[in-house]
Amino acid sequence: MDSLREIDDVVRVPNPYYSIKAKTQSGDNVHALVMERLDAVSLSDVIEGRENLPENFNIDLFFSSLENFFTKMHKEDIFHRDAQDRNIMVGKNGEPFVIDFGNGKKMYFGDEDPYREFDDIKSKVTYFTDDFEFLKITKRKLKKYIDNI
Ligand SMILES: Nc1ncnc2c1ncn2[C@@H]1O[C@H](COP(=O)(O)OP(=O)(O)OP(=O)(O)O)[C@@H](O)[C@H]1O
Ligand SMILES: [Mg+2]
């Protein structure tokens, strides 16, 4: 961190991860955040028939646990903003994992809407889907899949 001249934005990733600084074969310096490999399958792989849900999977428990997680995150002013099926995984015991914080946002004092971003360079506004709204859509999608198998 000492070598940074100016930090534009910081997003705290609440999942366990490693910060790795390394040199590539060709000598370039890279800095990567690496997450542990989860023993889990993504909901999109389940819905699209590539993976199975664990036995005794309880959709209501699964989503209420996710809602608790997002509530805690929002209290810390962290917004995921991409809570769709392929960024949510289910573990061997039916427990949820949230991955891919690539669109994540940490709000600071003075920031207005976590789901609206203005790009100064492109003069363009980007809107993100509300985390809880996305969870509802994702739950509906998974429920439809479960009802049809
Ligand atoms: N930590 C992890 N452990 C196990 N599998 C993972 C992990 N992170 C990602 N994956 C798998 O890789 C897929 C893509 O990961 P991720 O969402 O981080 O990348 P992405 O570039 O945003 O891809 P996508 O456009 O599909 O969302 C996930 O749907 C999941 O199946
Ligand atoms: Mg993703």
C-alpha cells in the first residue's frame, strides 16, 4: 500500500481472499485478489442443468440466510449490485456463498445512491439492480426450476 500514489476507489471484499503481488513470465508486475476455491456450485449451473442442488436443500432458509448477509453488508455501506444466479453459490450443506464483487460498491459520506453511478469521462449514468430486488428475481428463478424437476 505504501507504494500507491493515489487511491481512486476502495471496495472492501468481505469474503476471505489473498492479495498477491507477483511477476509474470515476461517480467510484468501484477497485483491480484485471489479467493479460495469454494466447494460449491453456482445457482446458474444448477438452473441450467449442469450441477445438482445438495440433498435437503431448503430454498427459504437459503434465501433468508442470504438476506441476512446482505442486510449486514448494507449496514456496512457495502453493496454487491450483481446478485444474480451466477454470482451466488450453494455449498455441500445447502449454505449460500456470494462471489464476484466486481460491481461492488462501498458508500462513503456524501455518496448518494448506491445503485446509480455517473461516469465523468463518458458522461453516462449506469444503473444497477437493487440487491434485494435481484435476490427476489433469483429466488423466483430457482423456485421455478425446482418446481419443474
Ligand atoms: N471462489 C470460487 N470457488 C469456486 N468457484 C468459483 C469461485 N469464484 C467463481 N467461481 C465459479 O466461476 C464462475 C464465474 O465466476 P465470477 O462470477 O467470479 O466471474 P465472472 O467473470 O463475473 O463470470 P460471470 O460473467 O459468469 O459472472 C462462477 O459462476 C462459479 O461457478
Ligand atoms: Mg460473475
